[in-house]
Amino acid sequence: MSAPPRSWLFVPGDSERKLAKGGESGADALILDLEDAVAADRRPVARGMIADYLAAHAGAARRPRLWVRINPLDGEGLADAAAVVRAAPDGLVVPKVAGPAELLRLSHWLDALEARDGLPPGGIRLLAVATETAAAVLGLGEYARQPVPRLHGLTWGAEDLSAALGASSNRDAEGPLSLTYRMARSACLLAAVAAEVQPIDSLEPDFRDEAGLRAACAAARREGFTGKIAIHPAQVGPINEGFRPTEAEIAFARRVVAAFAASPGIGTVGLDGKMLDRPHLRQAERVLAAAEASGG
């Protein structure tokens, strides 16, 4: 199984220049946008441009994974999907998702579109932006109870949620996210892990603040996120580096795996004066898998 993308770069779907620049950014995945980055009267043009871009890059040996953010399903989402599915994107990013039942409805539409276009059934995956309304946040536990076979991951966002809540800001007086949005972020992480899909952290809006981005990536990885949204190509490198384990972490993980390998069938081992059990082994294996996937 391939490693999950670390960097997910948004690219406006109606800009040839930005599409070309996104492809050269080094991002693990591009999100070709039909929603917020495209004016409503430009969406028909953007659909055609995105379909052409997908078709042009379909046979590339090494390329970022190509996803398309459609509009909400109660808006132009079906029209977007119908226009781009024939070009076989890797997946669709679905905004303002109310819960897994809505994704299952979209999945049925995709069944029909894949059959129409002769594509492998179930091949187009889904990434849900799962925290953009109060009801969606309160219902995040449903992702563990109602599986969506196409679901690849969950991500969250503070901007639409603050608008939905009527908040004047999603930040506290000192600058960090206020409690409501930190809760939504944590709930998204828990829901993704419970549903066994990728947890993806939201964007950092100031693309010029590299130090802040690196700190945010380090914090997200410590907590369990395995990727992050980018809104500018300059953010891709720091995100890719930020979700790679450090050399010290890799070295320690190798020692943990070696210690368990030296004592097969044993549930606990001693290392550096501490007792380690099977959860430590699983974490070490995850560290080494992430390092290998990022070239380390």
C-alpha cells in the first residue's frame, strides 16, 4: 500500500498558470478546486480545464495524486462530479459534508458515473471536509459507526465553521485557535482514526510564515495527523519535511523493532531502562513506514 499524501495543495481549477505551477510544487497531492477558488460563472470553464489536466497527466510515471474539490452536494456537486469523473481523478474532496450518509449518497452517484465511463468500480476515493457546520462536528462519531468504503480521509476547517456559528473570529485574544475550533480539530482526528482513514490537518492561512507552519506541522504529527492542507506552493516543502520522522525518532524505532525481533513471542521488552509493550512496537513500525515512504 502506498503511503498517504503528506502535502495536499489547493490549486484553482480555472488557472492554467497555477495548475502548471502546482504540478511542479513537489506536493504529494493536488486538490484541483471547483469550489471557493472559482467564481460561479467560471465553473463550467474550470470543469473543462480540470478534465483536460487530468487526462493530460493520466499516464505520467511520477506525478502527484490528483484530487478534485467539488461543490457541496446540495449545490453543484453532482454537476462537478459528472464533468470530471470521466477523466479518472484519484478522488473527490467534498466540502460541507453533513456526515457519512451524505458520502454514501455520493458514492452511489459515483457507481453510476464509473460505469458510464468504463472505470474500475470504487476506484475514485473521497476526502471529506467534515467540520464546517455545528451539526457536522457533533456527528463526527458517525464515521466509525457507518463505514464509507470509498472514504480515504477526513480533514477539518475553521473558516466555514466560524461563519456557520456566527463567530466574529475563530482565534482567541492571544492569536491561537479558540477552544471551539480546537475541539473540532481534535474530534476530526479521533473520527478519522476510529474510521481507519487518513487524518489531515487544516491549512495555515499565512503562507509567508514558514516558522509558524513548521511548528504547526510538528504539533500535528505529534498528535497523530499524517498530512496537512497547503494553500501556496511555498508551503509544500515545509509540510513534506514536517511529516517525516526525525533521525532520532527513526533510530529509536529501529532499536525498538530490533529489541522485539530479538525476543520473539515476548509481549514486553526492556530498552534504556524502560519496559516497552506491543503498542510501542506498532508505533515504531509506523515511524519506519513513514520514513521509508518519504525517502528515509
